[in-house]
Amino acid sequence: MGAHLRPAGKAVASRRLVRYHSGMSLDNSLPDTLFWRLYQGRSKGLLHWPDVDAFWEHLATKPEGWYVYDLESDPPESPARATAFLDSLNTAQALVNQRRESSHSGAIYVDSAEAPAFIKIFDPTNMGTSCGGDHEMILPRYIFSKAKPDRKPEPAPPKKGFLGRLVLAR
């Protein structure tokens, strides 16, 4: 697959992955599986709209063999059929295009724009900030992968703040 693999459990602070809507803390390590190692591997953001458009067109010509993982659902057991992949591609495109008026996209990260095998598509309305201090990870809305996905990890229980610890100490 050609993706650079990072050891499991290492947070990638330089990426725009700061908060996950279910409260997954960066203190949680991701599972040590091929899928999650690919997830943590090197990826390139498609920032410019012409690059995004060309990428969508390129993907549409090669719809076979893709697992489509909607992270709000269970992971798929088998690759999507070509028609289902194209439907998912259109849905993802509509999601990313919600911010088309912006000067850049920043919602799509790929292991290789020319020969993709792992694609992270973020909800542009829930991407957090690159300089946030809450240390929570944002997972993408969709992952298109040539590798079979594993279930996403459960979020860690919320940490008690200073006042919460004082109240519980009583």
C-alpha cells in the first residue's frame, strides 16, 4: 500500500486532528492494527479546490475495491460495490462542498493523490482548530480504504476537572 506507518498510540499533533465529537482524547491510543496504523500514517491534505475536483474525478474512474467506512456506523465487512462507492463519493463530495465558498478545502487527506489507498474525509463544519488546547482528536466523517476497517475505538471517560475532583472528594 505504500503508506508510511507510525507506531500505534502516537498522537499526530501537527495535523488538524484536535477534537472528536464523541470526546476521544489523544490520551487514548488507537488500536495496533493495519487499518489504524494506515490511519496514523503519512497523509497529504488536498487544500486547493482544483486539486479536490481532480481528485474526485480520479476516484470516480476507479470505484472497485474500496471499503467505505462511515464512522457514525459500524465498519463494513466487505468492499462497496462500484455503484455504492460512487453514491458514497457523491455524498462525501456534497459534505466537503458545504464550505466551497472558503478559499481552500482542508477536509480531505490522502496517502497518495496519484494512487490513493487510504482517504480521510472530514466534516468541514466539525474540524476543530489546529491550535486548540483541548487535546481531543477529530476523526473523519468517512474513510475510504483499500484495507478492511476495524471498529473505531471507544472514547475515554471524561476527565474530571479541578472542581469536579473537589466535589467528588467530599
